[in-house]
Amino acid sequence: NAGVMQNPRHLVRRRGQEARLRCSPMKGHSHVYWYRQLPEEGLKFMVYLQKENIIDESGMPKERFSAEFPKEGPSILRIQQVVRGDSAAYFCASSPPERGLAQYFGPGTRLLVL
Amino acid sequence: GEDVEQSLFLSVREGDSSVINCTYTDSSSTYLYWYKQEPGAGLQLLTYIFSNMDMKQDQRLTVLLNKKDKHLSLRIADTQTGDSAIYFCAETAMDSSYKLIFGSGTRLLVRP
């Protein structure tokens, strides 16, 4: 049973470009979460999605950031017009449909904005 | 608001026990977690404890929960060099059962 997959593992973008980060949850998991980790800090919650639904996006910046989890395919975190402050590690986690079970994390995508 | 605090750094000798401490603010948290992060890698779930438990043991790992003081600890017995990593404590947020609130992490260095 493969774990949570994220790609790319590293992404370099220039200011103003778009960044697209992909996440495939573990088999059997229908809940996906995105977190951001700034250098030397813990992870901060961004968004929680189920298939075709955004359940909670309270941690997402109001502009330039969006997330989706389509019926088919991976979850996508999209950052438009990136700025240097977007440089961070972005982690995806997934959990099974049953409530209250732990979240399992992917290896992360490290975004560097030049 | 919620806050999870951890000491930043711990250094131990190989073979000794390590104790990593964490304090949290939300007494209604249902679950408390310990994650391990090795350099350049994602977070590995080590263990979690339900808030109605005081202790949980899993091989070399022992988790102790003091609900009165809102204090959580992770003890690693017979610490090995492969245990060197950053350890994150996390609690579920007050307003949800899924939103994890993380501490800043404790960097554990195991000296040979």
C-alpha cells in the first residue's frame, strides 16, 4: 500500500509564475489536507478537502491560493503569481473516511521562489 | 487561540533515554500526536494518544499525558543515532476534529 504521494518534490519558480503542487492520497483515503511549513517552524493548516468538496479553507491565504480534489486524479494546490514569501515546504496528508483517525503525510514539495 | 509549545533542542548520548516535552492549550483536544521528521523528508506518524488515556507504550516509545497540566511527553528508550530528527507534537484544533495544530518541533541530536 503506497503512502501519500506528492510531486514534484522540488519546484523552483520565478516571482509572478504559477506553482502547481499535486498530491495523491493513500489508497482508501478520501480526505486530503494541505499544510505549509516555513523554515524552522511547525506545520500550519491550510485546507481540508474531500472528493469534489472544500470542507475547510480557513488556513488558505485569501488571494492567489486555491485547492481542489476532483472526482478523478490527485488533489492540486495552486499558487498564482508566486512571491518570495511563498517559499516553503508544502505537505499533503490524507486520512480514511472514518472520523478521528490519524493523518498520514506525504514527503512534501519544497517550493523556492526566486 | 490554540498554541503548542516545545523546547527547541535536545542532545543525548546513544543508548540513553530521550524525553521530549510538549505543552498544549486546548483541553478539549481529542487526540494528541507525535510526528518525526528527518532532514528533507515528510512527517512520519510515530504514535498518538486519546485524551482519555494517561499513557501509551509502543516498543521503545512511551507517551505520557498529564491532562491537568496539559503536558505531553515522548520517551524514547535506548536512543539510537537513527532517532536523530525533529519531533513534532500536535493536537487537534478546538473548532474541528481534523485540523492539526503543530508545535515548532524539538530537534533531537543523538551523540555516538
